[in-house]
Amino acid sequence: MADFSINEMQEMQKALQDKYKHKWEPICAEIGQNKLLWMIGEIGEVIDIVKKHGGTKASTDEALRKDLVEEMADVLMYYNDVMLCYGITADELKQAYSEKFEKNMKRW
């Protein structure tokens, strides 16, 4: 399977947002905070799986791993919603990530 890009994820999120625009909050800067809070909730669900079952079991037990990966997908969906709310592009993220990586590589 090929890598799954942020651009692909964002296009999928745009399609979801368009389909449910009459039910969901709009994608805009004013709603970004709400999307961040929802993302934190999803991160909590990931943490619950690992905390309850341990990291090794969560990553090796087939059913638990499926749940873990599904919750991580939820985190990424909200993450991409946040990026869309604030108009952050994949190129901007790549630039910032690369700069932060270089800074961290020189830290210690």
C-alpha cells in the first residue's frame, strides 16, 4: 500500500464535511477550537485502550489493534479538520515539521 498523504486525508475530510454540512459545524477558524477539543477526546480513547490493556497487547492482539487503529484514524480525522479550519496546508506543515526536526536534531 502506498503512503497515505495529508493531502489525501484533507480531501476525504472535505468530502465528509460537504456531505454533512447541514448536520455538522462548519469548517472555519471560529470552530477550530471545538475540533481541537473533539480531537483530544479521541486521543483519550486511544490512551484508554493502551492504559487498560497495555501497549504490547494493544499492538499485538488483533481485536484490540483494530480498535487502536480505528481510534487513531478518528484522531487524524479531527487533526485534518483542525488544519482545514485554520487553512494550514500540507506544504506549510511539511516546512514547519522539517524545521522543528532540524532544531530537535541539534538540541542535545
